[in-house]
Amino acid sequence: MKFCSECAHPVTVAIPEGDNRPRYVCTQCGTIHYQNPKMVIGTIPVWEQDGELKVLLCKRAIEPRYGYWTLPAGFMENEETTGQAAMRETEEEAGANVALGELFTLLNVAHVHQVHLFYLARLLDLDYEAGVESLDVQMFAEHEIPWDDLAFPTIRTTLELFFADRRKVLEGGSYGFHGRDITKPMRAPVEPD
Amino acid sequence: MKFCSECAHPVTVAIPEGDNRPRYVCTQCGTIHYQNPKMVIGTIPVWEQDGELKVLLCKRAIEPRYGYWTLPAGFMENEETTGQAAMRETEEEAGANVALGELFTLLNVAHVHQVHLFYLARLLDLDYEAGVESLDVQMFAEHEIPWDDLAFPTIRTTLELFFADRRKVLEGGSYGFHGRDITKPMRAPVEPD
């Protein structure tokens, strides 16, 4: 941020009176320009048939992480709820019709000023197709998940927690809600010996 | 928003190519100024002694809703997690030291572009005191809660859900996680006959 969005005067960085954090402030009109974390919201779309469960993943057609696999997700917009954002992103990125379930993960990614939320979701049909931000959309059983080609740590964490809870569900338990803080970058590829 | 914060040129409202929503865009430098919902994060600080549970509330010293009662809460900042934001706001507004528990409510307030999160929290001592944004801080048993003088619908909803779950806890159950969409404004005062 270089200029005040209210009066076009150059902004400076200063701690406003009564505050304790540096902010972009306008010395001409007095506006304080607060900056806050953004929410990224998506789903874990599943299809279950004859006891086999598969999860729908999208291959990213945009940066960052072009070509890597992700759960359908994106930035929450004004005027919508977290649930509506989850459904919208699933439709936009995977062309998928889902019945939305409960919130499954809340993942803090503080170093990039983001909070990621993923909802459980059940695919209503198999008429999915890649949206403009996806190169491909495919269903994966647990043993088929491209663990080394996932786009973000929050995708890996959400899928790991999902399959762990899935095992509990098969033993009569239920899916829980999981909050986690993601502090490390994506796991580096294993170095050859 | 009137001017581009990158180049100071007046912004216009337009739907960018490949997008489907109107955004503030700069026709000089091409920057698209996205606007996204903000998170408001707080706690339900409780003190339990001899089987009696009390909740700490703050009387607001700032607008909106000056003089009304709230749970300690405020806007999440960049570089912090949701849990850190909850602890910070509890300390700033109520001077209270708490042990943070699980996330209890996620409340969408789409018409004001906000998502409110409240965490369970246990007061570690009674050395609380009003911060600069509070006129007063007091502990209330359930029958003492000033229901008609609460600041926001999300405070009422969180407290109602909390005391409902509390009854389950006393019967051997546990506190759950609750997601809700708040679509109606605060309940209007009852008109006299």
C-alpha cells in the first residue's frame, strides 16, 4: 500500500494513538488502513460406493502451485457465509454438486495471513468437470492420493485428518472438528541416499 | 475506496476478465482491489467454584453498541492465529488470564462481511480489570446475564449455546462445536402494550 484509498495522499506507517501495532495511516485525511487475515474455504468432496470411498481433487491451472493437486477451495467473498463459499468454490473449481456437511478443519496459516476452513461434503452425482482454474479433476481412493504432489500443507493436513477420522467412522465413531496451526512449510521431498 | 492504493489513480467498479463479481479496479496500473470478510475472535471466559459457573462479560466503552455487554472479542490481526487472537482480545478488553479451550462457535454475519469465532476459556485467576475499550468487566451466573443489554446477536447466540451445552456437561456430556448463520438483526426491544 502506497497511497490512501480515500484521498490519494501517500500513506506512512505509524502506530495510531491508542493502538499498539504499526498501520498504514494517512497524514492528510487521518484514515487508518487496517489489514486483516483472509479466509480460504473449501470442501472434502467424497463419493462412496460398495464400501469404497474416493475424494475429489483438482489439479491447479493457476499459480501458486500450478500443476499440483488441491481440494476445491478459494477466498471467501463478502456477502456470503462460510458454507456458501465452500459450495461456490466446489462448483467453480470442480463443477461438482455436493451436499454440504459439517465444518471439519480450521487451519491457521499465520505467516501468510490466512485461515483455511474445510467442510465435509458428499458428491450428489459424478457430473464434475474442471473449471477454468483447474487443469483436471479426478477421484482418488486413500491409497491413490498424490501425497507428494499436493499443493499446500493445509490440503495434506486436512486429508490426513479425514482418513484418520474415516477409520473411526468405520468402527462406529464419527467425524470430528479439528483446529490446527500450520507453522512449517510444505514437507521437502525426501533426499536420495 | 476512491483511489488506487498502488498508484493513486481514481478507481472504478468493474467485473475483471475471468471474474464474475464487481471489484474496485485501477484503469491506470491494472490493480484489482479485492475486499474480503473479516474475522472477529473472542472467548467465553468462565470461572467455576463450588458448582457455580460464572461468565466474564465486558461493558463496551466504544461504538458501536457503547454501554452494552459483550464477550471479549475483536478483529483478528495479521501474523497471529485464531487462538492467539482470542487470548489477546481477552487480555486487552478484560485484563483476564485464561487457559484457552476448544473452538465453540463459528457464526456467519454475512450482511456485515464478518465471521465471528468464540473459544471456550477458563479464567486462571480473578485479577481481571476493564481495558481501555471497556467501561466495566463483571462475572455473571446464567440467571444474571443481561440478555436485553447484549451488544450483538452473536454474543446472545454464543451464550445461549454455551448454557445449553453446559446442561449437557452436567449430565455427563461435553461441549460441542456449533456453526450458525446470523441473518436477523438484534431482537428489537419489546414494545409496551
